Amino acid sequence: MPTTTQNSRTRSSTGNNSRPSSKDGPKKNIWSSMLDSAATGKRLPEKNLLILGGTPGSQRDFLETISADDADGLSTGKRKGKVPPVANQFALGYTYLDVLDADQEEDTLARVSTYLLSEPSLSFAPLLKPLLTPRSIPETLVVILLDWTEPWTWVRRLREWIRLLRHVLVSLDDDTKVVMEEVMTEWKDRKRGPIAASAGSQLTSGGAATIGPGEWDEGLGIPLCVVCQGADKMEKLERDHGWPEEKFDFILQFVRTILAKHGGSLIYTSPFLPNFVQTLVHSSLDIHSLLKRQTLKAEYIDRNKILIPPNWDSWAKIRIQREGFDMESIATAWSIEIQELPEPLTGANDGAQSDDASGGDDGTSAVAIYEQTIQDPKRDTSMTHPGSQQGGNKIEIETSDMQSFFTKQLELLEQLKVEDEKDRAAKKTPQLEMSPLDDNGRVNEHIGPVQFNMGGIQVDADDMLRKLKERESSRSQRKDPISSPGGGDEKSNNQALANFFAGLVRKPGGSPARGSPSV
């Protein structure tokens, strides 16, 4: 019976005539929509950064530069002390960066997912392909890292990375390729700003700059940026290997000619000088501060602060750098050799030999033209002394990097400090008590001449002793001494005075009156 009653009550409470509770569906739907709208409003814009080349160390340095608090890239301290871990030791690395607004620690502008790859091997192509989708392509920037420790390998490395990117991009589906074409069209149609207008660029009626020869004819479908790290090492090349200014201009013109074909940007960075690499990366990813607007100004005169913004360069501007540069031949050769599949990257000269053996570089390719002018100083025999080939001394002296030198000197100083501490602990404690009679010269050196007052006259004991000794020596040198009744007494008196003054010298603390002769 109790069970029946309970069941009947349950049926009556859930019957059709019962009134709906306030906790039912309509209110639940309202909360869901409110939560969804709040989550959508706080969802961070997602950006992708694909970093190619460099070593794990140089990749970390680049990440610290673009995540610095200030736009100049000098500070490496992170806000709130939160540094995301970097996994870039094996294959495809990953980390993320939160871009904070200027002076606003609570306002995050975007989250940048960063992927890192060091070697342009074809076996890594399947790892890159999933990163390029119709949704991610418009929010992606490709960065290729180069280093001034090996500028003679730059063009070869660029060729292998471009070949790998082209191999991956060609294998994407049609929907992704359509988005890539739209992205490239948008970048081409962007205005070049007052800098290009002042340089004489021709603008169309719509305000967009016309595409000149050698520009955007090899667009990748993704914005490209080349970062040349360690610009301070140019001074070492100039000082130690005698590189003239023409070589640095040749390198800059060559890289600018290549990047103009892909619509890419270029920047030199140095750990000791401010740079705008953070602003360049953020503007390429369309990340803009709500409080502080950063502008990019092209710089191609000061070789330590080179900055070529995207969609800015042209052959006319490249030619201004230095006359006689054949950019037409280089651009043509570059378009031909980037069509091949990527190859395993080796040393610059080793790769040149393999290309020559296979007939790839016959002297007319862009890589061969570059490496004929920019060679490794360690293997360039034209810079060595003629006698060095016969075992003579070389003119060049290999110098270490400034930071490496300071590191070695610090280690040496620490080692010397430890040795000094060991020697100091091994030595016995020096005796503080020392008799003045042990070393009269050292005592006299510290206390000075011994003087005393005799009858109101200040007498120097050392001087008096010296005079008495001279007097006695002069008397002893006489060959016919004259004896007198008082001669013995006078001699004894002189001897007593000599002993008295000698005693004063030996005992500076004694009283002069104690041994004074009677008058």
C-alpha cells in the first residue's frame, strides 16, 4: 500500500495538468546563449607563426625578441613572470605567445601559436601540411631565420626552404589554394604608404601601387619574412677578413631581389641595438595595439638596422643601393631553380660541389652567382698569405666572439680566485711580534731617523754616529799618532759616545738620558 500511494503521487505531480517549474527548459536555453556569447566575446584571435631555419638557440633568441615588453626588442623580461616552455629539440617544435596590449597587462590582443623547424628536409613536409588550412592561411606568417655567422650560405638555405614550402603548398587541396590566392591578392592590393609615394611609385586610380618587374611573380600564398640575426658580426667580417662595403651591399641587394619576387619582408637584428622585428611580425599578422600605434619605416642605408617592410621594395629601390647589380639575371635564375624538390642541406661549398657534379649549378644559377662573390673566408685562399701554402705564418688571426671571450675570461678569473683562496688557507698565520733588532733596515724605514734633545739642541743620532765613525777612521789612518796624557781618556770618551748613539738606533723606545755621558 505505501508503494501504491507513492506511485500515485508521482504520477499526479508529473501529469499534464501540472504547472511547469521555473527551472525547466526556457531558462536553461537563456543561460546557454548568454554563456556562449560571453565565451565568443572573450575568445582570443588565433595567429600562427611558422619559424624555419636557425638553431634551437637562435630560435629561442628570436622568440624572446618578439615577446619583449618594449617595441625596440631590448628587454627580455616577460610580464607576470610567465614564460611558456619551448619544445624545439626534435623535428617540429611548438610554443605559444600571448600578445599583450601596451600598458595593459589584462588585455590580450592575440595568441600566437608558434611552430619551429630547423632543417629543410623533405621528410618534414607531412608535419607542415596539417598546419595550412583554409582557416589558418589568412592568419599565418612564415619566418626564415638566417645568421651573420655564415652569410655565404644564405641563398642556398633560402632556396631549400622555398622549395620545401612550394612542395607543401602545391599538395594542398583546392579550397586551401583558393584561400591562398585571395590572401596574395589582398597583399598585392595593399597601399604602400607615404614612403613608396615619396620614392616615386606609380599608383593606380584605386590607390594601390602597381606591380613592377620582378615583384610578386613567385608569390607563395603565405606572407614571408626573412630575419638576419647577429648583424653585429659584420664588424668581425670587415675587421678580421677584410670584407669591403661592396660585399655587404651585394648581399643586401641579392636577398632583396629574391624577396621582391615573393613579396617578402627583410630585417637585420642585433642583440645590442634596438630593432622593430616585433612590430614587423605583429603588423604582418594583423595584430595592432588599441593604445599605441606602431609604424614601420624602411631603412636600407644603415647596415645594422636594415628594415624592408612587406610590399614595399622594387627594382628601382634595389638599384639605388649600388650600381652595376644585375637583378634581371638573378631573378630569372631564381624562378627556374626553385621549381625543384628540396634537397638535404649541407655546407655551402660541399653543396656546391655536389651541384657541380650533378650539373645543377653550371655557373648561371642564382646560388652559384652568389657563392662566387660571397665565399667562406676560411676556405677562400685569395685572402691568405702566399707563404701560408708552404707552411709559413698567416696574415689573418682568428679572433673569438666578444661574448665568448668575456665568458672565457670570467671562467679564468673564477679559477684564479679559487686557487688564491686555497693558497691563503694553506699559508700559516703570520707572526705579529717582531723584534726591531732583526731587521734594522726595515725598522728604520718605517720609524725614520732617531732624534733626541740634548741641551736644547735637536740631535740626529744617525748623523752623529756617522760623524764619530768618520772621525775615528781618520785618526786610525794616521801613520804617526801623537800620544798625550789625555789621549786615552779622549778615545774612551769617543767610544762611549759611539756606543751610546748606536744603542739609541737599536733601541728607539729607550730614554736618551739613560746612557748619556757625564759632562
